[in-house]
Amino acid sequence: PQITANTEMEEDVIQLREKHFWPTIKRSLLEEEVVIFEKQWAALYSQFFHQGVTPTDEIMMKDVIIEDILLHRALEQKKNILEEIRDNERLISEERQKDVDDRDNDFMTNALRTIVQLRGTSEAFTKEINDIKKTKDSKFKDLKATRNERLKTIEEGGKNIFALIKLLDDTKSRETE
């Protein structure tokens, strides 16, 4: 089963590379992000494949995946900022442990300024991360709603045809029709 699933995912990626938006994706993302995009595409595509995937669905899937990649990019940058803040705080702490005469006050002042700037940047990234999350969640909700609406229409159509067959199965109804 795993070999079959892997083969299907590879086929989905091959089809992805033939889409009109693929060159834009490759130009817009880093190499490792392109690989992530392909894997997420294959996973989403296989999830919706049994219901049929329309070109509109494909564009919505592309947007959801890009938002997810942007979210992870911002999270990684925020992590780097937090690590840099921690390193600067450690350096300041080490400097404070020295005798007052041996302390490099200019270094400490610059490190404190850097920490303040990094905290501001961190807050900006937090806001950006929250905005990306909202956008991604909204797009994913729209994608699922669109698909669910289509599935509901198909199911209702199926109920109607079966109801008609059941109705026509009755001899009187069949003669009347």
C-alpha cells in the first residue's frame, strides 16, 4: 500500500510540474521550499482527488500551501531573532559579572540597543505570523467549503435520482408517469 501511495504522490507532483503556475512557484520559493510545496500539493491533491479537483481548487490549494510556507518562513525568522536576543543577553550577563573597571560599557550599550531592536522586530514577526495564520486558515476554510458544497450538490443529486427510481419502482407511479 505504501508503494502505491508513493507512486500516486509522485504522479501528482509530475502533474503539478505541468501546471501553468509552476514556473512562478519555482521562481518564488527557495529550493527546499519547492520540495515542501510538492509534498504538500501531493497530500492535498490526494485528499480531494476522489471528489474531482477543478482548476479553481488547484489555485486555492496553491494559495493555501504558499501561505503555509510563508508562515513557516516567518516562524523560522522569529526563532532566529529570539536566539540572537538570548545570545546578546548572555553576553551582557557575562560582562556584568566582570569588575566595574573591566566592563566594556560601549559593548553593553550596543548589546542593549540590539536587544531592544530585536524585540521590536520579534513583535512585528508575531503580528505577521498571526496575519499569515488568519489568511491561511481563511483560504483553507474556503477551499473546504467549496469542496463540501460541491459534494453536497452531488449527494443531493444522487438522492434525487434514487428517489425517482424508487418512485418508478411502484407500478401505479410508473404507469402514471
